[in-house]
Amino acid sequence: MSPVRLILSSIMLISISNAAYAVAFGNPNGSGGTVYAMGSDIINPSDSNDFKEIYIPEYKNNDSDWRSKYRFILKNNTSPNIETRRYYEIKEKKWLYSKFYILEASYELGPDIEIQVSYDDGKRSWQDAYTTGSIYAEQLGYIPPDLRKATHSITIHNHYNGLMGGNNNIIIFEKRGAEHIEKGSIEEALFHEATHNYFNTMLFKKQNPLYALWKQAQSQDNDHISYYAKTNDYEDIAESLITYYAVKYKNERLGTLQDKILKTIPNRIKFFEGVNLNLTHLPIKITPHTPYQITSSNAQNAIDISDSNFAKMAPISATDSQFWKLVPKVDSQYGTSNRYQIKYTQGNDDKCLDIVNGGKHDQKLHLK
């Protein structure tokens, strides 16, 4: 089981300018959008990942309903079921049916996801399917769980070259997936496709109140974030959300690209700020001046943050308590932001509070 890594990264109040700005990313032919422009810089292996395991599902009472699945521990002599699933064929622009190895991926902070790996007419071994499925199932663990919840399955095959999202499914064409893995941009590509699954119903059902707000934000902005975003609403929202995520949570990795984003889509950013979408691996959105409890899987090891600004830590082995204060961090460029440091309030010691993990042999969170 992989431990959950909770990384609180640069949560900032966004100051927005309405100055005119050209398309930020990509080429006029539509290629080279935000994933390629920001690629390996936004999500990296040190970030939060709540992937737990990939396993072989079995069915109770021979019932093919996915809701009846239960876990079966992988054994050397056990292969996944081979079942028929539909997939979208871009060249023919229609749904087709084929056979896939069926696996299941589990996550700490969200529902399990079905992993479908192409049977390739018997040319692919189940061991290879298991390895391939594991790679992409783990990469999907980098996607914020709230954004990921609209993705129910991943389809992996070689019938075309690209990635697709929609209908609660992500299709990964292995050649393009391998290219993204090599470049370090697979996490960003999956983020883009997961966005399709999350927002496509809103965009398709135009009577949704959010749709009117999205169109209003589009009309008020000066341009699109990329040439690819100009293709349609679906690509626009997927291209825009990852740049919003980068500015709000990973701004220290953006450099000069941050100004491009803030000046190009300020009103789209305001739209995303108003959507109830948690883009962290924390179970709740962090809001200033709100009490929180920080806890590990062991309920005894809890820290209560009360009175809005103070945290009281009571170690199990200690008779006294230590007091910590949430201090707003001042950023040189943006002034006081939503970033906080947890500082020791007793004496003159310059102490800080770190939450660390002991590795795969120690699943507990430790306060240092």
C-alpha cells in the first residue's frame, strides 16, 4: 500500500489584471496546448498520490454488475477476467466493442476505478496487462480525488494515438501515453482528461446554471489560454482548469508563465474559484479563519486547531501541551496570501511543525 502524501502547496489569493493579452500557449494549428507548455513542471513525483493497489475483481454469484465486486488477492496462477467493453474509435468516429483484461484500482480518497487493458486478440499476456494497468492506475493517483470522482474507468489500447476523456472514461492510447511518461507530462495529461469527465455534463446540458456563468467568463476574458482551447467549450475548460490549478497550488513552479495565465483568463479563474471543486488531496478545502483538525489514521494522534489561529498539540506521552499558531505567510510579489506557516508560540525558539511519513514500512503520520 502506498502512503498518502499530503502536500500543502502555495495556496494563494489570486490578484487578476484585465490588461489585453494574446493566446498564451500552443500553435495556431491547435497543437502544443497547456499540457505541453507546462508539461513536467506542474505535477511531479513528490506531490500527493493516494493510489493504493491494483487488483483482480471477481463477482459474487456470477453477477456481472460492477457493484458486486469484491477484492481478490493477486496470485501467480490467477489471471484477470477477459470481458467485452466498448471504446471510441476516433478514425471511424463511432463506438466499437473489443475484449479487455479487467482490473480494478483502489485509492485512499476516492472510489475504485475499473482498468481495462486491451486483450489484443490474445497477443498480450495478462502479466503485461497487469503491469501496464498498474502504471496508469498509479499515475491517476496524482489527480485530485474530487476531480477524479467523475472518472469511472480507464481504457488502454493501441487503436489510435492520443488520449481522450468523456462519458466518465479516460481512453489512453499506449504510444501517446508512453510519450507523456517519458516527458514527465502524463499526470498533466490525465488531469486534462479527468476535467472532461468532471465538466462535460455541465457543458452538454446547457440549462445547467454553471454553464451560463462559464459562457459569461469566456466573453469577459480577452482570449483563450491556448489555441487548442479555441477548438470548443470542452477543450477550453480542460485547458483552462489545469492552468488555474497551476497558478493557485503550484505557482512556485510556473515562473513567468504565471503572469501569462493571470492576464489571459482572469474571469475563467474567477469562475473556477466559485465552483465547489476541491483540487487538493485533503478531504476538505482549506479556508482561512476556520477551525480544522489534523489527524492521522490513528484517532489518538490528533491536533485540534481552535480559536481560528491556534493549534494545541497534546502528545500521548506528554503531560503538557505545546501551542502553535497559524501565521499568514507574506509573499514578496503578492503580499499576504492564503499560505500559512505553523509556528511555535512559546519561548523564542524558531520552531516549525512538519508532517512526515515513515515510508512503506511505517504508515503513520508523525509530527516533528
